[in-house]
Amino acid sequence: MADTPASPWLHFSKLPHEMPSWLIGDYVPAKSLTCLYGKRGQGKTFLALDWACSIAMGRAWQEQAVTRGRVAYLLAERPDGLKRRLMGWLHHAGKPDLIKGEPFTDDGKIHWLQFTQADFLLDVDNSPDPERRGNNELIKMLEAEFPKERPLALLVIDPLAAFMSGSENETTDMQRFVRGCLKIISRLKCSILLIHHEGKGNVNNILGARGSSALEAGMDTVLYLAPRNNDMIAELRVTKQREGAEPKPRWLQFVEQEAADGQKLGLFPTKTTEPPPKDKTTDKKKNADITAQSLPPLAEEIMAAVQKLEASGVPAEIKSIRPHITKMRGRGDRPTRDAIDQLVASGALVISSAHSGTRGTVYRSAVAAPIDTSENADTVIAADPVPATDTDKPPAAPSEEMTKPAPTEAKKKKATKAPAQPAPEPAPEPKKTVKAPKITKGGKAAEAKPSRRKMAAPLPDTPKDPVATAPVQSDGGTSRSADTRKPRPRKKTP
């Protein structure tokens, strides 16, 4: 009898049980797929080099435990400045004397940190382009360079977009790239760190990694490096951690490293600091600068609308601000909302507490309204688009339009009886104007054509013509009103 093939299904007792291990503290797990993203020029590559060098040397990173291992770095951005950055890291680590030798090699036998500038495509098994190599060739090269006796611990790919053939915005292309990374992890039992860019948008929003959301969905760990402030302090935040709890945000201060001759060697996160305190004086100065600066026309209208609504006691919501905007009228609410987000980010507007009876976000001006020195400075102008409530209005005397009787057509609907109203004074008869007859070429007066205008409904006190309203028996047996209008004369052709 032939042997039956093994079942692909596993029972509970056959499931592998392995506790998660870490390369760096609670940030980079072993045998996992990690993505570090942030805006350009904020230090992502310096942070990745700091992690790679710390793992290669077994040096603790920011008081976090580090497991030593071999590191391979696929670099596509500015390879000519790589050695200068590594020299900066050695100054950062307090080992500038190792620059003259091989700081990442043990007795010339084991290279703990290696770099390559080869062009690989991780989302294609076999590249059709002869100048670019596919995923299978990369795996063979890594297995030859990092055997099981001296395995690979971390593979850094910087940046992600340079090592994929498809579009990062397409879900299928991004899923193919993620499967290529997982294939490498499965074969070499290592971790992969992807360096990527943040999506485009407002500065105060975290938009996630650029491209398809399939990237973050396929990651084990996702880290976000926020933009640095004026003191070169940036926030490192873990937005996804599959194998453990997400640690608290860490604030890193980047410090410029210099050589003995004054050469700039790069910025590295030297120490962990507390969250930068908010300076109220700076906020006040910033608000004063906002009032002094010339804001864009749309922002000026929004600020004026919010201050006007505040003065009238009306909650400044989008729906109440919108009627005051004229610069972007007819283009939808998106420009208005974007301008409000920018004003909130700059501190000119703040989000107020919820008001009763409102559903949207209520905004409040953080900048003092300009003082009116005119004679009517004490007069408060109410907002135009928002009417006052019935409780705020004083009882008004009945106007002339309110005392007019309802039209005849409304009287036919006997749903509700209107309250009795004082009889109106008889309206004076309109004066009839007689137009002079038009004279034709023959010298005869032309006949006046009947007007096509519909006659207004007669007033209740106006007597009706009994002849015009006399019922006439139709062919169907029902009564209808007689039409006393004369037929329209035909135009005579010469």
C-alpha cells in the first residue's frame, strides 16, 4: 500500500509554541516584518542606522536591551554618504578610534554589518529586467553570505519604493511585495525593517504610511517618527505591535555629530527626553503673529466669521460659518475645512466644548478680535445666516400683510379654521390706463391683441360676474364654468 500523504491540518498539540523574542526592546521583534515611516528629512535613515549598528555591536539602545546579530543593509538613497554617516554613529557611540579599522568585524572573520547597492525587486520572483534581480536571486545571495552557522538577524530595506516593481498605491502590487518579504523571512528566519514615507496631507494629521493600506495590514510592527521641533526633538510612536503591547511614545533628541576637523557627520538620537512642554508665551506670540500677518483671503473670512458669530452668541459651526464665505463659494466645503484645519494647527482657532443643540464641531477664536473705535463700537451685529429664536424676539405688532385675507384657493381647503381677523379697508380701485392705438403703414389703427397674462384671483369683496361663472353643461354631464374670452384673431398675411 502507498503511504497516505500527511494532512495539512494541525491539532492543538501539534501547533508550534514559541514565545516572541526581540532584537531591540519593545520596538523591533525577531523574525518579523517591521515598517518605520515618517516625513522626508526627519531622521528615518539615521534611526535605522542607529538600530542596525547597535544590533551589530550588541550595544544597548536608549536603555533598551539589544540582541546581537548580523545585519544586511539594502541602501538605494545616497550611497556615497554612507561611510560619513557610519563615522557619525561611531562618534555618537563614543568609539571614534575605531574609524581607522573595521569596527563591525571580529578578527576579520565575521562581518556583523554589511551593505549592498544591488538593485533587487522583492515583489517579483524572477525579474524580466536583466539589470534588476528578483526575489529568488536575493534569497540565494543572502543564504550564501549568511549561513545557518552565522545567520542573518536583520535585513534593512531603505527605502521601500526602490525595491518594488509595481505601484505602491495598488493593493495587489503592495500585497505581492509583502508576500515577497514574508518569503525571505520564512527562508532565512530573520527580521525585515522597511523604511518608508508618510502620506501627504496636513502637518497636524497622522496619515499613515504612503500608498495602499495593505502595507500596514501585512506588518507585524508599525512605527511612526513624527516631525522634529525646533529643539530637534521627535516623537517615536508604535502604532501597531502584533506580538505585544504597544509601548508608550518615546521622545528622541537628535544631535549633530562632528569630526575633529568640524565636518558634519549626521544627526543621531542621542538621548530620550520628556515630552516638550507647551510654552504659553510662545503660543501668545504665535497668535499675535497670526493677527499681524496677512492671512489668505479664505482664512481671513473664516476668522472674521467666527468672531462675528461669537459676538452674537451663535455657535461657530461649519454650517454657520459657510454663509459668510464668499472667496470659495461654489467649490464645496473641502477648501473651507482645510483652511479651518490649518487655523487650528496654527493656534488661531481652538475647538470649543460642545454646545447644547449642536451636532458639529464648534470653533472658538484664540486671537482677540480687533477693537472697533468707531461711534457704533458698542453695537453688536447679529449673524446674518442664523435667525434669532422666538424667545429672543420681542412681540411684534401685526403688519399689513398679516391682516390681509387669505386667497380664494386657500379658503377651499377646510383643514383648519383661521382665527377671526379685523375686516380690511376696501382697497382703492386701480386706475385704468388707456394706451394709444398703434398706427400701421396703411394708416389704420391696429386691433389690440388680448393679453396672455393670467388674471389675479378676485378679492373676497369683489362681486363676480354671474355670466362668466354660470355653470354650463358639458358633453360628459358635468358642469364647468363658461369661457367668455374672445378667440384670438389670426394674423392676416398680405
